[in-house]
Amino acid sequence: MKIINNLSEAFEFFEAIRLNKVVGFVPTMGALHQGHISLVEQSLKETDLTVVSIFVNPRQFNDKSDFENYPNNQQMDMDMLEKVGCDVIFIPDNKQIYDNYAGYLMNFEGLDSKYEGEFRPGHFQGVVDVVFRLFDIVKPHKAFFGQKDFQQLAIIKKMTAQAGLEIEILSCPIVREKSGLAMSSRNERLTQTQRVNAASIYAEMKIVANSINIGDKTKQWSNHFVKNIEKVEDLKAEYCIFCNPNTLEELDEVLQNSVVVMCVAVWCGKVRLIDNIILEF
């Protein structure tokens, strides 16, 4: 397993390797869990060489304390990646990413100001800045992202298209703990009791998924979810919306032959958790 920390080495290596190998890329902020590893495993299946980056991007944290408290387990991350068979780890620092790079100017067409964007102003611009920069350095043929960050995935696809990048953006299924809780690096900050309580998020989502029908107004099910989730200790819903999977347009009613994404954000104590389910009618 090759480890690259130096930017000039990175540019030289990735420029050369992509000429005769299909390069897969998994950008991460470290604190890896099985969800990340599933992305790496998918890349290993589909490409000749798999690259994982580890960089905690300060620009995508609108809450300074969230950035300061973000878990850092770099040696453990590297051990996990070596065990799974990752080919290259790229570990840049802030200077290497942002010196002589102001960011990427993108037309979000409103995607950055709703749902996650409403509650985390500036977050998606930070995501776009770092992903564009990493794409420029690694120059992958394919990039793998988890479905859990559904809105982020839609924005990265839009950015890639707008920038004319010849990179295939692939979505991989959410990996869950045995309780149903979506795996997240932030789960490490939950107490054992909170972890048990947080499992109610997916449990309540499944109840909605199994009950909602064609012709239903989505607001009634949003209210149902919020009402039930806030009966659970430590949990407070921030939003529950139903949207078009491609445009992210919020949907008022469930139509026949439609695909709808139920997206939620819930606070568990001081930890903010997101999740989603794709519904087909």
C-alpha cells in the first residue's frame, strides 16, 4: 500500500498511473467505518487501482466545535485500508489543498440552500471546493460516494457535469449497524444509551416507508415522523422531507410510478445525524 503526503509527488504519480490503469477514488475525512470500507471494496471490484484520501476539510464545517470534535484515528484508518487491500492513501494537509487555490465557483441552482444547506450554510460550497481540488489532483476515472449523503451526492454529480469532468460518480448503498442506525463517523460521539435511542430514527423511517401510499400528502408523514421521533429521549428532528431523487425538488404528494427519497436530519443530544430511504411507487 502506497502512502502519499506530498503534493508534487501526488500530481506526478496520479498523472502517470491513470494512463494505463482505471483509477477509482474514495474521498474521506477519516474516522473510517464499514460504510467507508464498502466504498473501497466496490472500487476494488470495478477499477485497477483504488485511491483513498484522508483530509478533514475545515471549509465544510459551519460549526467550529463540530470541526474541533471530529474524530481523528489516522493510524486505525490506515490499518483498516491496508487490511481491505487499498492501493494508495493520499493524506494532504490544509496547506497543500488550499494554498494557491481559492475554491471552485459553481452554479448550485438552489441545491445548496435547501434541506442540509438551510441548516448548514456554506457547507456545500466547502464540499465542492475540496472535492473539485481532490479530483484535480487524483484525476480518477470513477469516484465512489455513500447514499447516506444524498444531497451531497446530487451536488457532486452536478459539479462534475458543470465542470466537464470525465469522472463517473457512483452511489453506493447505506451501510447500517445491526440496530439499523446508519453508519457515520459521528456515531463515535454518541453514548451507549444515545446509540440505542438513535436506532429509532431508521425504525420510524421504516414505519413511514411501509405505510405511505400513492395519493398521500407527504406533510402528514413528515409530521408523523417528527412527532414519533421526539417521543424518544435525546432525539429532536430538524427536518423530514420527501423529494425527487434527481432534482431534489420537495414533493407535496406521492404520485403513481414515482421514485421518492425520504430524507431526515435528527439531533441526538449534541450529535447531528442524517439518513434517507428511497421509496418506489
